[in-house]
Amino acid sequence: MPDLERISEMENSLNECDEAVRSLREQLDRLNGLREKAARLYAYYGSGDWYADREGELPEGFRAGVLSEDAVYDSIAELRETAFRLLETGTDVLKNWI
């Protein structure tokens, strides 16, 4: 007789893995779609335009976190760390999971 508990557990694992991979692929597609915007942002950070935009007063309530010392730098660092994690995870999957 089939082990229904084991089948159920494996079915749940299949569904969770499929959903995680689908979600990851969607997020990678989204990130890849932002490549041009990210490149422009990272080129802007620390440029002459960035320094010029930091001069003077901004209207109250105007969002300008991009002009802070840390926001774009942290974004670059986070993207870099995530890229390394993707490489490490991808290598682990190919070598050890399947």
C-alpha cells in the first residue's frame, strides 16, 4: 500500500520548490529589467551632477534619499552581495542538489 504521509510530504515539497523557483525567476526578470536604470543610478552616484544636486535647499517633504552618502552605496553593496549569493547557490544546486 502506498505511504500516503510520505506522498503528501513529497507533494508539499514539490509545490514549495516549484513556487520558490517560479518566484525567483520572476524577481530575476524584474531585476534584469532594471539594469539600465541601475546603471544610470550607479553612474549618477558621486558624479558632478550628484554633487550639484546636493547643493541648496530642497522643498520640504521632497524625497531625495539618493543624495545621501549611504543609500546608493548600500544599494550597490546589496546588489553585489546578492549576486555572489546567486553564484554560490547556483553552484551548490548544480553540484549537490541534482
